[in-house]
Amino acid sequence: MITDNKVVTLNYTLRENGPDGLLIENTYEGNALEFIFGNTSMMPSFESQIEGLEEGSSFAFKITSEDAYGDINPNAVVELELNIFKVHDRVDYDVIKIGNSVPMQDSNGNRMDGKVIELSDTHVKMDFNHPLAGKDLYFEGEIINVREAMEDELSHGHCHSHGDHDHSHGHDEGGCGCGSGCGCH
């Protein structure tokens, strides 16, 4: 049964708004999500929907935008001077182009991704809202496995698939693996 400190492996499809909405992600093709339940790596609203389920259980639920990634924040759309993107006195327009997501850091060193939405000769307008902000999410899936987390998994705060892992490649922050972070916190 899914309770705190259990490793949960599940598959799901994620759609916008409801069962017939736009497909955002499908983990059924070898990308099952694995996480430690209750360690704050997943959205609380996602965890509350699967708490108590057992291996083999199916689920289907909607999470409103307020309980997922919030509403779109107009203050998260900013205009930056193009010259901050220069490396060796040139801008790489293969990276800085409309629609691309560019990793950035705020003044405190926190990493965040900004999507380029406008480009001029002097400025870049970027949207730092989460890609799923303002969207209601609909999850449908099944619980594949539930097991006790090992002590080293609990101390590291993440799962060690198949009993081994490599910290040099980073670790899953509890997201879905799609880059939009559907289930991540």
C-alpha cells in the first residue's frame, strides 16, 4: 500500500483538462515514473490522489491548475538585453530562438528555464512560467510496484533503480522525465 517512505513505480498518461484533452505525456513506453512517496519530490495534490493504492491499482483524476503549477504569472515574462546572451562577443541564435527553452540562473543562483517568446536586435523576451502553469491536469494510469525505500534511498532523497546509481549524472528530482515536470514539485 502506498504510504510515506515507499518507493512507488507507476505508469500514466497526462492530458490537459480531461480524458479527451491534449496528450502531454505518456510513460507507458519504458519511462515509468519511480519516486519515494512523501518526501516532497512530487506535487502534494498528486500524492494525495494515489495514497493508499496498492500494486496493480488503476487511477484517474484531475488536478486543477491552482493545485498543480498555479496560474500564469505575468511577472514571470521578462524582457532581457540581448547582450547578456553573448559568448565571445556573439549570440548563438541556434540557442536564442523563439520557442527554445534556455537554462538560466536568478540572482541567487537558482536554476530556471525560460522560453524565448520574442526576439529583437536588442532584447529577448522570455517566459519563466512553468510550461504547465494555467493548465488543469488529468492523470490516468496504474501502480506497477510499491516497496519499502532502502535506507540509502531515504538518506539521498531519491530512488536507486535496480539497487545502483551514479551521482555524477545527477538524480531525478521527482519529475516525469518529459522536461515539463508534470508530477514534479
